[in-house]
Amino acid sequence: MTNNKLFDGIIIFVQVVKSGAFSSAAEVLGHSNSHISKEINKLEARLGVRLLNRTTRSLALTPEGEAYYQECTQLIIDAEQALGLISQDTLNPKGTLKISCPVWLGSQYLQQVFSEYLTCYPDMQLDIDLSDKTVDVVADGYDLVIRASATLAESSLICKRLFSCKIHTVAAPKYLQQHGTPQHPSDLHQHDCLCYSNLKHANRWQYTDIEGKAFNVEVQQKLRCNNTPMTVSMAVNGMGICHVPAFYIEPQLQSGELTVLLSEFDSTMVNVYVVYPSRKHLSAKVRRFIDLLELRINK
């Protein structure tokens, strides 16, 4: 069993030897002479040996005290070096940061963040898993994950929202020319719909009525796919209607390849979160990445 008093009195003992007197050590350490004397007495009693021969005018190390002093001095040096390493890592983190991120967000939105992180911290390596599947942050050994969801399930993990955006119902003009334009979410029953299969209820799309009350529509799944960019590409090709976050389709909306439908009913928001195991003792490598992520993604 570890002795939880193993290091008690060591700093005082070393300072007394360096200072050459109890009074000088007391002045350096900010203690009274009596406190210094009591701590040395307790240290000697615990060790069962006399460390110092002292008189009213001088003190000297015993042979046992000399050996103990050398070891204690080295212990203090090692501890200070360890503290210096931690402080240095706070400024310049080292090691590997393991991240899980949705495919599209990672490849389109976060490439610059990844590059800037590696440039700022050249002693770091990134281990990035681009996947649209939900992972177990702790069990799978991730330092942090990025998730896009309307809501996150309750857990002990720390979740920080980075940004939010609307979900749009969209289709290509050529699909609408062939199949008509739905005027109400209930009209989607008669349309080909392209669904994201990683959702728990892939064919259940949420809308809001004119009174602000949410309701769901179960659509006909022409396509189920676990990759949103593929779903968007299929929509651009005129294969059907899809229901996706706005950040996935900004270029297609600007180019006119996709048209927003049912906008008066589409008020559902999706949130992008960074999720990590614990706020307590957050490592420098994680803290620096989150800081950079918040700085760049909210520009």
C-alpha cells in the first residue's frame, strides 16, 4: 500500500539544508521557525533516523541525512521537470488526437480546420474517422466526435453546440417538371423520396403547421442511403425529393440544381455538436482543437 505521507516534509528539509539555518528556511518558505522545526522533527520520526545535527549556532547533515538529501533533491528536480512538461504541452500539445466526424462535414467544412491545427501544433498527429455512423466516444477511444442531429440523447458526455441550420425539403427542377410540386407535406405520399438511413426513423420527416405545431409525415422511400452526399446527388439527378440540412446543399441551391419546397412548413433545425468525454482535466490537445473549431466554424 502506498504511503500517503511519503513526500511530507521533503521540501522543507531540502530548503533547510540549502539555507543552512531554520530561520533562513522559514523566511524563504513563509513559515515560522517553530513550524519548520516541527516538520523536521516529524520527518525524522517517520524515517526513524536523525537527519540533522543542530546546535543553537549551526546545523550539519548526518551521514543518513546526506544520503537522504541527495535523493530528495533529485525528487524535487524530477517533479519540477514533470510540471514543466505539462506546462509546455499546454502551449504545444503533443501526441495523437482521435476524431470521428460525419463524412461531408469533415471533407467539406473542416479540412481547413484540420490543416490549421496541424500547422499550429507540429508535434500533433490527427487520426480522423470520417463516418456517418454514431460511435461510442469512450469505448472506441475517441478524444472527441462531431455530430449533426436535431437533438442528442442524454448522456454523461460533454456536448457543445457549434452551429445550427434549417433542414430543407428539396428536389431538382426536372423531377418537379415530371412529377409536379407538392404543396403540403401530406402530398409527399405521392412522391419518390430519398431517405437518410442512419436516422432511427428514416422515412419520418418532421414539419410544422401554420400554428407552429410539429407533425410527422411518413414518406415513400424510393431510396435509402447511409450517405447524405449520395442522397443529394441522386436528388440532383432527378430521382426524387430529399430532406436534408441546408449546409449539405448550399452549392446546389445557389446553382439552381435543387429547389426548396414546402418552406413554410420546414422549421426543423439541425445542430452540429462537438462531443467529448469530460470537461474535467481536459487535455491541451483537445482544448486547442475545440478552441480552433469554434473560432473557424463560427466565422
